[in-house]
Amino acid sequence: MLFLWAAAAATGLFGTLMAAAGLLHALRVRQDTRDVAGQVTLILPLTGPVPRLEALFQALAAQRLRPRRLIVAVESLDDPAAARASAAAALLPFPMRLVVAETSDTRGQKCTNLIAGFRQVDALDDAVVMLDGDILPQPWWLSTLAGPLLSGRHHIVTGYRWPCPVAPGALTQIVVWFDRCMATLPRLQRLALVWGGSLGFSRQALAVLDLPNVLDGALSDDLAIASAARRAGIHVLTRLVLQLPTPYEADTPGFMRRQMQIIHLCRPWLWRTALAVNLLDALGWAALLILAVSSPLALGLLVLLLGFRLLRWWLNDRLARVIEAPDSPANRSAQLWVALAAPVCIWLILALMLGAWPRRRIAWRHVTYALDGPDKVRVIRRDTAPPAPPCPVTGDAGAVFVQSVTGRFLNDLWRLTFGVTASPIPRDGTRYGLWRAPCGLVFFSPPMVGDQAFYGSLYKRWAFHETLAHDSAARVEFLEAATLVPPGALVLDVGAGTASFSRHVGHARYIGLEPYASHYDLPQGVEICTDTLPDHAVTAAGRYDVVCAFQVIEHVTDPRAMAAQMLACLKPGGLLILVAPLWPSTLTRVPNFALNAPPHHVTWWSEPAMAALAGAIGADVVQARPLPPTIHQGIIHWMARLSPVKPGEHGPWFQSRWSWHFGLVLAYLAGRVAVWFKPMPASASPMDVMLVARKRG
């Protein structure tokens, strides 16, 4: 009992101190409106697709203090970031220089990029500022950061990120709360902490520190620079208002775990201190819950601490408005729930911290490192993006690499989730890239589509066609397409399956094109042709008034050829109707969703992608739009809604991590329960996109 009260008292003290720190921070934060002048160079290390780069460049262009220039440092010209930065440079009212850093096997790639950037600094620079590619700086950011440097009052100035969740998910919201609390803690000089996402140096500091030498051999630029500043006796000014809005995507828990790994290996005393404080806090909350059952004093303390959490929530919300990064109503509500769920959330934070303990391997972007000590870094794997393939729809270059998955991962994913083998994909280390084309199509390359063994096993075990046939009367795609079929028209349904669409076009003549018709239980009296589409496009050219395909085009390796063959079957003026899964949508908000991966789906479609397909085959777009969801998609809606891990709009969508696998399992179990109570909410968002195009002539 004494232990329980001691733990509860410690939690009470900790909660009071955290609330006081937040209140002090909120009262002291003020925007700096003073005008400053000087030559400031920005250094931006980049790698990968950098989905919000245009927004960052627009924010830099709007700075009250115009930079002298921007130096963008990339690993190589083949890095997708190089092309993205070059294309976005037109948004800047000041020069941008792209420098190639190459690679190193004994330091972090970000540090290598920064070294290349700092080597471009010259005598005309009064100050140099480092920034990250995922921040969205306010117009007053640079003047506030560089002002003390240009005035000579300080020689190193830093800020901190202000996490802004853009991907929904309970784990993301918990990590955001934790990181926001860290952002408002006092920055003690002896802790030697800086943040490389917003870090400025005066000319004198650059001369003393010799940053290329400091960063050589380091994994973390933050920790290496902070240690060098402390050794040199240079005071670091942390400006409270410099909280930079930083979008937090789906892999926020993975990001936090990596940060904990770096701190554990490079600052073990700091990691142990943080772990001890959070463990004591977690035990204190547990003790309070136990004691509150029988002790009015404990119950009062519990209520008081929850009141402190509400105060922290209000202070965080106020600070977000001061720094011009207010939360959306949904995020405000989510943060409120996190504040009130402290007894549970603290254990999840502890789990993430403990996940860093036994590991000396760190995966950071496309590089995996081994850390043998604080300054002993080895690159053990580097996954470079392959040459960009042409877009399967337009044939254009310029596709952006998003991520890659191995054949081993895909086979394991299908085996664990559906109990089938992902044939013909071999279970090995062969990588399959996921790319985003300029037209809005997302596609896998090389595209590996399922063979007869795969689909035979999948449909036998899970009866997908029977489920779809059962719900066919309510399928929105069928209802919408049927309204476009004139009375007496001749309709070809490509990939007809169970010919369910025939029930909706009794006013027309229906022919289902299905080479595997013998595998399906077809309605009586339905006319079926077992030709392949390429053969039928020759023998039945110009025959049909309407040619349609529902949920087929995402399964083929050459969607443009398929659409062109369907068009060839049409009479002049005939209608081509295609329906496919929508991206971005609920489908892409489920982590490790096998049904949206090879060998099942090899392309993901959007409205612009559908319009581009029509243009590529010489057809005129009548409409390209999302469709409301159908009742059988309710389980997918709830899985995306209830999953604790949610992929971001720009990916990655697949990760070989236990947190993602656990998130998928939990989403499925919760979704099965939710769909029983409410099969499909009226607020559910679209999951399919429909193209209607007319053949010219």
C-alpha cells in the first residue's frame, strides 16, 4: 500500500510540473514582429518522394526575410527528390542550387547530405539555417530564427517541431500528444539538445564548429551538433515560438521508435532517465486507479491530475493557434480523448520506448544502419530506387517512387491474412516497386498478377464471388451503369464473373465475356462468351453499344491495352464504362491490406487517371467520378476507421512491422463487430471510381 501511495504521489508531482511547464511556455510565447536584414543561406537535405515539397517551397517563398539562396542536397541525381526539387524551384523568388552528396558507409545519409550543403557556404553568408523537408514554416519563421544570429546576440538558434496529425489513428494521436508535451518542456543547456529541422548558425559559430567534421561519422545531426556546441561553449538559444508545423503521417509510431533507438544508443543516460520518469508515471496512474476504489483522497488526486491533463490540452490548443497551426475539429477532439486516457496512453508510450532497447539496427528511410557505439555507424543495406518505369496508362516518364515490397513480404502477407500462396510471385527478396504517375495512377512495377492457382485457392477459401453476387442488387456501380444503358442496347460485360450485372439491364441484350465461365454459378438464360478480350476485339469489332468492366482493370498488367480492346468492340458513339478501386480512399487507409496488393491489385485509380486513360485510347470523357460505397464494403470502412495504424495519403501503405500487422488484425476484429451493428454508415466515403467515355466517330 505504501508503494502505491508513493507512486501516486510521484505521478501527482509529475503531472503538476508538466502542467506548470506548459502554462509557463504558453505565457511566454510571442511572435517576433521585428524586421531583420542579412544574407541567410538555407540548407535542405532531401531524399525520396517528399510529398509536400511544393507546399514547403511556397512557404519559403512567403518568408518575411528573403533568403539569399536555398541549397538542396540529395544523395544522387537518381533520387526522386532531385527531380522534385528541380521542378519546384520555379516557386521560389530566390536561387536554388542542387548539390549531389554521394554516399558514405560510415555515417547517416542525412549527415552526408548536410556535409555537401555546408561545403557550399561562402563568405557572403551572414548566417546559415538547416531545415527539414517535412516542415511547413510560418511567414515569420526565418526572421525569428535568424534575427538573433544577424544581430550578434546569439550564435546558434533552434526551435522544435509542432506535430500536426494528417493521418488518423489512435497511435498517431498518442505520439502527437507526447511530442507536443516534449515541445513545451524547458530546454536545459546541459542536456545538449537541438533540432536539425530548424537550426541556425552565425558566421562565427560556423568557423568554430567546423560542421563537416562534426557530422562525419554521425548518424544523428541533432545530437552531433548539440555535443559539439556544448564542447565549444556555445550557448544554444531555443526560441519558444519556433514551433514548426510538421505533418505526422501514418508511420508516426515507427518514427518515434527510431528516435528512441537513436537516443538509446547515442545518449543512453537520457533514454534511461526518460524511461524511468515515464515508468514511474505509468505506475502512479495504475496505483491511483487501484486506490481510488476505496480512498476519497486518491479519487480526488485522480480527478485533479485529469484536470491538469485538460489544462495541458487547452494550453496546447492555445499554443497551436499562436503559432498559426490550429488543429482541425477532429484532431482537437482526438487530443482531448488522449488527454483523458492518460492511464492507458502512458503504457503505449512505454512500449514504444522499450522497443528501442535491444536493437542496434536502425532503418531510416531507404538505409539500414548498424550502430556499434555513439560514433560508430555502419551502413548494412541501402535500398535505392530503381529507374522509373513509364506510366502504364500514358507511357510518360516522371513516375515518383513511393516504396517497394519484397516477394517474401507479399507471400507472407497473403498467407497470414487469407491463407493462400501469392503465386506466381516467388517468395524471395525480389522487390516490387510502388510508383505514383503524374496522371494520378499508382502502380506496381513489375506488375505480377495472380494465376489460376492463386485465384482458385482465394475464391474457394473466401467465397468472394458469392458474397458479391448476394449483394449485387445493391451494388452502386451496377445501379449507376445501368442508367447509362439505352433500351435495346447490346451490352458486353468484360470479366463478367457471375454475370451479376445482367440482372440490372433487363431492358437491353446482355453478353458476358468470361473465359473461366465454367468456374461460376451463372444465372439461367444469360448469354456468355468464353473468348479472351484480345480475340473478341477482333471478331466482334464495332458490334456493341456499351462495353463495361467492373473491378477488372486493376488486375491486368496492361490497362491501356485492355481499354483499347474494349473500345474496339464499340460502335462509333458507344459508351465505355470502367469501375475500379479509388485512390486515395478508405482502401488505402488500411495498413498492409493484401487485397490492394499484388498479385491481386497491380494498379490503383483516381479520377485524373481514368480521364488520362480515356485520352490515351482516343475516347471522349463523359464523366470520371467517385462512387458512393456499397453495403459489402462496410467491413473495409470500419477497418480503416478503427485501425490504430493508418497509412498516409502518400504512403507507404505496406510495412513489415509488427505494429502494422497488429493494427491490421485489430482493425479486422473491430470491424467485424462494428459492421454487425451498423453495416454501412451514411457518412462513409467513396471506395470506387467510375469512368464513362464515348467512342469517337
